[in-house]
Amino acid sequence: MPWLWLVIGGVFEVGFTTSLRFVDGFRNLPWTLAFLVSVAISMALLEFASRTIPMGTAYAVWGGIGAVGTVIVGILWFHEPSSTVRLLLILAIVAAIAALRATA
């Protein structure tokens, strides 16, 4: 169950990083609330997961999920570049996350 909480927390990390694009100096209230709620949920789930999973592993996986998810959102919704090298590096992050899970 801690791994599930960690993955869900990583997804909420994608939510708060995506929300940052729209907060407009925290003047855009709906996006600011989305950011704050996403941060709170993401951090809480990271904390729950780290009770069982070693903190370094949990943080690396959580951050990796957030980073990969944010890049994917950027490519799909914001038309950010998706070069072959960039996609291979994202794949390397995913492989590292899988390896951390396999060795935990």
C-alpha cells in the first residue's frame, strides 16, 4: 500500500507543478487553490509512504514521477519540445524508478 500512496502522491505533484503555470503570482484564486490542495495531498502521501519506504527511495520515486508526469503534460498540453533525446532521458528516469521499486 505505501507504494500506491507514493505513486498517487507523485501524480498530485504533477497537479501542483501544472497549477503553477496558471497561478499568476497567486492572484488567480482557482489555480492557487488547486496548487495548494495538490501540494498538501502530495506531501501528505509522500509522508505516509516514507513511514515504510526508505525516505531517499520514496523521495526519488516521488520526484521522478512528478518530473516525468510534468514533462508529459508539457508535451501533450503545452506543446513543449519532444525530441528523441528528451524522450530517451525521460525513459531513463522511468527505468530508474522501476529499478528503485525492484530493489526496495
